[in-house]
Amino acid sequence: MNIMTGYLGATEGEVLINGHDILKEPEEAKKQIGYLPELPPLYMEMTVREYLEFVAELKGIAKKKREESINEVEKMVKIWEVENRLIKNLSKGYRQRVGLAHLPAIHFRHHHIGYKYIRMKFEEFLSQ
């Protein structure tokens, strides 16, 4: 997993992610995957909404689509009711949900990847 995400370099072989070599095209390869550690790195002094707006901007989501995308992500990972709270005041579970919001942010730009499947998997995960 560390090699696939580019955290560690490979000593031999190659890792292709949707046809992109992680060593030769790291940015394109990393756009194809999501990695979430148990304790996601978040900006604790931001509200959930501020953080999601920041992430959407970093991911290159057009301004016109950001509001809609963020609202959809908040519904998908069930964090809409805490969007105005500081991340530092959230439980570990809610922080993990905020971290999960990174993955849908990518998929909103590329609907063909399987948005309905991803939504279904998130709903299964959150119902556990």
C-alpha cells in the first residue's frame, strides 16, 4: 500500500494505477486513488465546511460546482449537521468521515468512475 500511494519508492517492478506509473506520473496516478489513514491529517482550526471548500479548491473543482459537490459529499458521508463545527471539536468518527470526504471530491470531477457504486459503498460503511 505504501508503494502504491507513493509514500515509499519501489526498488523494482512497476505500479500502474489506471495506466499511470506511480514513479513516472505520480500526480496522475495519485488522482486515481484515495488513501485514508486511521487518523486523517486535517486542519483542526477550520470548520468542516471551510475544510471541504479548501479541499475542493485544491482538487480543482470549478467554483460553479463546488457548492453542489460539497453539499452532496456532506450528505454522502453524513456530516452535514456538523459542517459549522471546528474539526478539533469532532469525535474521531466524525473526523474520519471528514477525511472520507476527500474521495468523493475526486469522483465528482470524474462521474464515469462509478459514483453510484461509491455512494452505495459509503452508505454501507456508514451504516455499520
